[in-house]
Amino acid sequence: MTALLLLVLLQACAAPPAPVEVEPPLSYPPSARERMLRIAAAEWEEWGRQSADAAPRGQESDVANFPRVLAYWRAVPDGDGPIARNRARYRYGSADLWREPAWSAAFISFVMRGAGVDAREFPPSAAHAFYLDALILDAQRFPSLAPFIPHDVAARAPEVGDLVCADRSSRPITSWRERAADGGRFRPMHCDIVVRVAPGVVDAIGGNLRDAVTLAIFRTDAAGRLLPRGRGEPRFFAVFENRLGRLPPFAPPPPANGAPSS
């Protein structure tokens, strides 16, 4: 009897754990998308409507911008360290505020959080690579429900609300699918929120660009797709389609080709 009980216990230990059920993403109303765009535009206004092709004005080191960047870091779970260091610098009048680490991903997380997008659908992070990993995984698991769908640059012309993402590493990836080869390791990236599309150009707002919240202007081809950037510039590798407010019950179901595209 003892031997039989021991055998049963050993078999139980050897059995694989039951799979953890992943909660499907929620569908958001159009107001979430509208708030996202309003918040991004309002932050850009607060920083002085700066453009990437003009001389910088207000920057992260200006004391007037201390509470702004503080709010961005408060939006991410890994912001405690940068906040503690920069509170001390601010207290003692340092002119070296917020110079490290980069806060562009914290800015995007702040915008999404302010728009009411929950961490389940957009996990806030101080690194673009890590929240993009979650968006990619959701798109693969729930292609009909995921609020963000990755596309290769050649496969989608950016629309207002989309995220355009570039790789800043010395060996940049060229497709969102290549991110899986990193095994979840950090990779320097940058994403911007598209706020305007016009013939030949896409305007997008991002954080920590020239040490401020800045409007970047990207050139596009006749079909509206992003053109390669100049030598030394980060390389575009993905456009993340924003489907906030565009999924049932707030809109008709997406087309069958709404899955991640390459």
C-alpha cells in the first residue's frame, strides 16, 4: 500500500502543470482612442510644440519640466529608481535632471494609462521592447481581439493612432517577427504615436526625442508607407495598427486579414 501511494505521488509530480488560461483582451470604446490622441497632443503643447527639424527649446533639464517627466515615470512599474535619483537632483538644484535612463517608453506608457487602456491590454514599461513583446503575443494569441496588431513597414501605411517603431541598436532588426529571436532580452527601440497623415508625410509624437516631447515628420511613398530613414537614424521595423474603438461591439469585426502581417 505504501509503495502504491509513493508511485501515485511520483506520477503526480512528474505530470506537467495545467496550462494557465490567458484572459482575452477587452474591447475599448472610441473614447479611449480619442483620449490617447488628445493626451499626446496636449503633452506636445506643454513642451512648446517642438519639432524634430527645428532648434530645441524646453528640454528635460529645465526645472519646469521636472513634474512632467516625473508623471511619465510614475506610469511604469520600474520608475522608482529614476524617480528617486532625480528627486535628489531636483532637491539640490542639479542641472542634470532626467538625463538617464531614457524615458521615451515611459511617455508612451503614460499616454496609454491616461487614456484608460489597462495594463492587461498595454503593459506599461520603461523599455519599448518589453511592452511590444506583450502586444505581439496578444496579436498572435487573439488576432480578432487584440487592440494592437503588428505589421511590417512595407505592409501597412500608418494611420492616425498607430505606433511606428524603430530599432536603435547597432544591428537593427527589419521586421517585428525578428524580435522573437532576442528571447525577451532588452533591445534599444523607439516608438512614436501617429497624429497626422498627409500625402508624402506622417507626423508622430514621441518622448525623449531631443530631450523633449517632440513631433517627428517621417517621409512616405505614394502609397503612404514609411520610407527608409537616413544613415545613422533608427531603422523602422514595424507599424502597430491601433484598433482601440474599432473592434466589436463598437465597430464591425475586422477583416480576415487582420492578423499580424509581414
